[in-house]
Amino acid sequence: MDSFTLVRRIAAARDGIVTLAQARAAGLTVHEVQRLCRSGRWRSLARGSYLVDADLREDVSRRARIRAAVASFGPAAVAVLQTSAELHGIAGLPASGQIHVSVPGPLARPARAAHPDVVVHQLTIPPEQIVVVHGIATAGPLRTVADLVLREERYPAVCVLDSTLNRGLIRQEELLAVPRLIRGRRGAVAARGYLTEADGRAQSPLETRTRLRCVDGKVPPDTLQLEVRDHDGYLLGIGDLGWRGPKVIAEADGREAHDTPSAAFADRRRQNRLVNAGWTVLRFTWADTLRPDYIPWTVRQAIAASRSIRRS
């Protein structure tokens, strides 16, 4: 197998990325790598990290950029914070083009001006708190959550906690270890409060934000993922948030889950079944969560209307 074929095989398993060390181990010289970059066939994404066959690719994947950035800081580098959450598939944080990398001790250095999207940290992460995700050294889910709840405000912090639990990346009882991980660090007092609000039943950040608005508005839901059944036990529908007494359900309508025609039709059929069974169904969007008063006011009105009907 010639050197170019071997390099392509390595790159195929690494989002199209090879390091200079891998290229040289495959038999290419530094001069050949430089020539490939000058010709446009390869592209340097970070120091010592290259996109192979760049001229045949329409764009560069986000994971390829992360892989190249982490590799450029050497074998001790670890993806952390928002970037670690992104690799694990943890939802709840605003999208960002930044790549967060931690390099220990004296190896830490500012990102070069050529790569302003890389943010270098100097976190002390024991080996047992590091995992490999898609071949990239990454802070483990529990360590990622611990670091993020210290830095994020309440809503995104609780969204991160809910998402991590919902995806099964950590168990509820594992959250008991977080206070120990954050003890004595800035933001620890507020973060311990966020931990008490975590609920893995929330299936999206929108559901989490809707719940928190209700809690802040003094109308917390009785339960999440409320199953509504008829007298024969037939499942009529599942509500994101539920108030059993007044028979009120709140649905968090995110684009991804509800924007397709089939999803819209299913939503309508389910809502009709619930309404016919005597339930009030409220629907909230992301924009609704940006107003502190709107969601709790709407829920309170629905509860009051339901109780009025029952009294009459």
C-alpha cells in the first residue's frame, strides 16, 4: 500500500483529518505535506492537523475542526466545556463556533491568531475523568456537567443537567458526586441549587425552560411526561408537563419534533383525543420562554378556567 492510500485510509476514520506525525509515519515527508497544502489538495485546519482531499470536499465538518484543534495541542489536550458537551450530544447551550481545549500545566498556551475560534483552558482533569468520543480525548459527562454548571446561568445549566440525564450519560445518583467536584470553586453555591432542579424526564431544552418558567411563576407542574388514558386503559396521549387536578397539559413545541407534516397530523389527532377526554392542552414555543410572565400566566388562566367549569 502506497503512502497516499494509507493516509487516506487513516483520514477516512478521522473525519478526513490526519496529523503531521501520522502522515510522516505513513511515509510522507514534511516537504510532500507542504506541497499538498500549496496545491490545495490538503488544507491546514490547525498546527500539524490537515484535511485530506480538501479540494474534493464542499465544507469542513464541525467535528473535523474540533479533532484538528485538539490534536494541534498534543496528546495531553482534552476537549472540555461546551465542546465536550457537543461531542457527547448534550443539549441546552447556545450554538458557538468556539472550540474549548484544556492543556495541563506548562503546556498551556494562548491560541494562535490564525485560530481565534480555539479557547485554551488550564483545567486539572484526572485520567479517570477523560473519555474518548469519536477518537477525540474529551472530558467525561460527569466532569463536563460539573464544569458547565459553574459557568452557566440557571436556565442553560439546568437544561444541560436534564439533557445529560435524559440521554443516559449519567444517572441521577451520580449527580451526588458533583458537589464534591465543584467544592471551593467559583459559582459552586449557585450550581448546587441547579442540581436540585435537574429532571431527566425532560426530553428537550424547550421542555426544561417551560418547566422552569412555570416553577418561577408559582405554577409548577405535577409531573412530566404525563400519560393520559381512557377508562379502558387506552393511551390517549403523553403531555410534556401536566397538572392532574385541573386536567391541564402543556406541550413544548420544538421545531425538530413538530415541523414535519406527519408530526403535525399526529399532534392534532393526539390533541383532539385529549380535548375530548376533558383536558386543556396548551402549546408553547421557544419564543414564549423568553418572556418570564407569559407561560405561567397562561397556565394559571387555564387552571382557573378548568376549576370554574367544574364548579358550575
